[in-house]
Amino acid sequence: MSREAKAYIKGVKVSERHGAEEWAAERLSSLILVPLTLWGLWAGFTLSGGGYEGARDWFASPVNAVLLAVTLLVSLWHMNMGLKVIVDDYIHRPGSRSAILGLIGLLCLVIAAAGVFFIVRLALGSAPLPAGFGI
Amino acid sequence: MSSSPLSGDTSNDPADDQTGRFVRQPNGRPRPLSPHLQIWRWHVTMAASILNRMTGSALSVGAVLIALWLLALAFGPDSYATFTGWMGSPLGLLVWFGLTLALFLHLAGGIRHLIWDAGAGLSLKTADALSWASMILGVVGAVAFWVLLFASGRVLL
């Protein structure tokens, strides 16, 4: 078995594979999400009870649209990593694990793509869907 | 728990393990996993850590609902009215309250974990106090959020 040289930081062994990067990425996403979550709660409070017009007005502000897109994408990144750790812990058969991780990844990608698509349309003030899609 | 399988006991055979009691190490050898949840005596740091996982999983549902909210809004006033009709029903509000609670708990718990990951607050006493603080803060935050929502008339039952 080929192994890289073991590395230690302050007497703690560093992962020989990719565990350290995954650990750091999860913490980085948490750190970014702390202020974004507080903003998201405030945004949710503002939007509550505002109805359709209130929500469309809210999206007219580019700051709101951009912050929402960033919050959504970082949340999905964080969610994908968090769910992966749970699956790694409890699903032990390699085949099942890969399948479940694939489905989780797909779900996150679909939400990300659809979410950004809708946010962009709302921010640009586009006509309600399915306008322009020939339906 | 035996660390080596008894012969003839297939449920204890690490080569075909479906119980999750064994894990295949990178060197290819099956090794027993550390004891599962029911073995441990409950303590507050453990409860808070498990709660952080559970609330995180619950928030995945929240991500799907946020995507549905965006979809309903992008499809115009009629679909948005349908969406708010469902979400503004007592059951819908209960779901959103649950998600708010999960979000506040996960936020407070996440900050607690960031403090620990920075190497601070790891003495038994401080770790216990931080666990209690994050759980209490999470519940108080969520309840306060909804009291404000109702008090300001934004949400009506």
C-alpha cells in the first residue's frame, strides 16, 4: 500500500486522504452561513404576509436577489456535505452508499439550478412562467 | 460485543455485514465500529450534537420548500395564491414553525460547534454550558420569531 507521509499538526494526525479538506469546507460553509441565515430570517419575516405583490417588489431589489441566490447555493453546498457525513456514518455497503450519495447530490443540483433560474427571472421582473416557453 | 465473529453466526460475519457493526478499513480489513447510540449514557453534549444533526436533516426539507416557494412565485399570482393557501393553513404554519425551530437550533448549534472547532470551550463544564445555551437560545429564538410574526399581524391563524 502506498501511503503518503503522515502529517501531524499540534500532535493531531492529519487525514491521509481528503478528510481534512471536507472538514475545513464544512466549517467554512458554516461560517459563511451564520450571517446569511440571520439575513434570511429577516427576509422571511419581511416577506411574510406580503402576498404576491410584496414578494415581487422584494425581488426588484438586486441586493435581495443576489443575497438569496448566494444563501441558497451555500446552503445546498453545506446540506450536501452534512447529509454525506450522515450517510457515511450509517450506510455501510459501498453500493448503497454511492447510490444514496448520488441521489442527494442530484437533489441538491436540481434545487440549485431551478432555484437560481427562478431567482434570475424574478429579479429581472420577467412575466410569470410559462411565458415564452410556448406552453 | 465480540470483536471477532463466531463461526456459523452469519449476522456477526464482518465479510457480509449488514448490521453496521463493522466497518471496512482502508486497508481492506473489517473492524468493529464503536458502540452505537443505545450503549451510551445520555449527556447534554451528546444530545446537543445529535440535535444538530437532526435539525440539519430537517432543514433539507426546508430547502425543498424554499425551492417550491420560488417556483410558485415565478409561475404567477394564481400559483402563488395556491402556495400561500397551503402554507398559511394551520398545518402549513406548523411545518414552518418546525422549520424555524430547526433553523434557530441548527444556527445556535453550528456556532457552538465552530467555537469547539476553534479549540475553545472544551472543558466539561463549559462544553455542557454551551450545549444548554445553544438549545435554549434555539427554542427562545424560534418562539420569539413567531410571536413577532403574529404580533405584527403578518401571520394570521
